[in-house]
Amino acid sequence: MNADELLKPFTLKTLQLKSRVVMAPMTRNRSPKNIPGAEVANYYKRRAENHVALIITEGAVVDAAGHAYPDAPNFFGEKALKGWERIVEAVHGAGGKIFPQLWHAGSTRQRSTAPFRNLRLTVLRQLPIRLLKTVKILSKCLWMISTA
Ligand SMILES: Cc1cc2nc3c(=O)[nH]c(=O)nc-3n(C[C@H](O)[C@H](O)[C@H](O)COP(=O)(O)O)c2cc1C
């Protein structure tokens, strides 16, 4: 395929893109206190100014308990959403489209975050094995009692 094809506009139903270049989500850890600011807006704007038609944002965390990396942006709360609003405006101003990647780190989330601040994740991961061992020991005891 001719590389020029990538720079031709593309339409999918109501989505109109100025090129076929789509940017994959890449975590940057550049949002101090989890608020995406001017640095983030300029970063995405520069991509939109340079042929990227559609940007899938870095993972944007949907809940305080969902963080796994420092300085990853929130996608909740007034300040963070205001930050995203500015980013969207900057990207649209440069002729690009932008879509958030929503992120919750699940079992790899940071420790000491709400809602279970003191919970050790390793304990959680070991839970099924521990349960199995307990059941085994209990059944052995029962067997010994019944055959005594
Ligand atoms: C620095 C860096 C940060 C990344 N952050 C994310 C992310 O936030 N979310 C995600 O889904 N993938 C993330 N990725 C994975 C890239 O999106 C992925 O590498 C890209 O889609 C290309 O796919 P490939 O690595 O299989 O070729 C990251 C990759 C790199 C190199």
C-alpha cells in the first residue's frame, strides 16, 4: 500500500477522520495529583497537528481505587474532567478526534488506596490456595475422627 493512502480522509458512519492514523493508548504519568494539565493538552495537540486523526488517550482512571501508576490521569472529579475538557478542545482545534481509554487497574491497583487501604493484595491472591489447604486439613481431621 502507498503510504500516502494513510493520509487520506476516512469516514465510518458518523465518524469523520482527516487521515487513517490512529494513536494507541500510552500511559505517560505526566498528570501530577492525577489532574491532566497543559503539558498533557500540548502533547495530544501536537499529535493532532501532525497527521494523527484519532487519539485513544492513555489509560484514564475511573475510580480512586483503580490506580496502578503514579501521576496517571483521573477521569472523574471536577478538576480532572476540566483538564480533559481543555485537552479535547486543544485536539479538536487541531482537527483531531480523541477518545478516552477508561482504566481500572483491578487486582494490580496500588496498595493503600481506597476502599480497602490496608488490604495486602498478595493475601487476596493467596486466598483460594489457603482455602483449599484449610478444606484439605479439615477433611483429614474429619476422616481421622470418623475412623478413630
Ligand atoms: C510507554 C507505553 C505506554 C503504554 N500505555 C498503554 C495504556 O495506557 N493502555 C493500553 O491499553 N496500552 C498501553 N500501551 C500498549 C500500547 O498501546 C501498545 O504497545 C500498542 O497498542 C501497540 O501494540 P503492540 O505493542 O502489540 O505492537 C503502552 C505502550 C507503551 C510503549
